[in-house]
Amino acid sequence: MQCFLSLREASTNAIEHANASRIDVVLESPASDSLTPRFADDGAGFDTKQTFSSPAGLGPSMIRERAESIRGSAQILSTPGKGTRATITVPPKPDPTSTQDALESEK
């Protein structure tokens, strides 16, 4: 669900703020239990340093927060005038037995 919300956020930003005429979304599954969505647009782009350090950068920040909430990460690359690219990496689901073993070892 968090991947879908991140892709929706990126698409909304591309349409509403970047005036993109093309949006590409690719879903890769390098392993049967992991997912790597990739997003790219040809919109206006933005200065990532400025965006991530200001409250106006809420959209890209939310994409990162959503990825981190599921133990993943998001790499967002953008350059003014050259569009935006985002890659969200979602790790495999943890093995329930290894999680249970870890919890028991903490007791």
C-alpha cells in the first residue's frame, strides 16, 4: 500500500507542479518477495537540496517516509528543467520464524 501511495504522490506532483507530459512507472521484482518501483517524468524538475530542507517539499519527503515505514528506502533525483526520477526499494518480507527467534532471544 505504501508503494502505491508513493507512486500516486509522485504522479500527482508531476501533473500538478511539474507540468509533465510523460510519466513512466516500472515495477520490478528482483526477487519473488521484493519490489522496486521506479518513477520518471519529463516535468520541470526541482532542486532536491532546497526541496528537502523546506516545508514546501512535503511530497518528496512523504515518499521517503512511506518507504522507510516499510523498512525500505527512496532515492529521488531531480534537476531543474530535466524532470524527476524516483526509485523505491522495498526489502523482502522478513521470515516470520527468524523474527520470532529474534524476539525470543531478547527475553
